[in-house]
Amino acid sequence: MVHDEDLPVRKRTRLEKLVLDTLGIEELRDYIGELQEEIARVEADIARKQGHRSAADAFFRKP
């Protein structure tokens, strides 16, 4: 008998995968643009959080 805790952890998918076969070339380019905008937004948030962490690490560093 297999229990849920015995199964490997599945990575959660955050984006809905589109059926690409139904999209035209311009629609695919628009989709790529949307994804690139989202990547840029996430990278900016990562940079902001790293800045906060660096500041906190510097503040709490032992002299």
C-alpha cells in the first residue's frame, strides 16, 4: 500500500499551459511578450528581496 507521504513531492505549476496549436504566429509572439513581462516583474521582486536580505544581514552581522 502506497501512502501520500511516500510519493515524491511534485513541483506546483503556477502558470496555465496554453494549447499552442490553436494560436497563430502573432498570438504566440504576444504570449511570449506577456511571459517576458512576467519574468521581468519576478526578477525585479527577487532583486528587491535580495536587497532587503543583504541589508538585514549587514545590520545583524556580529562586529
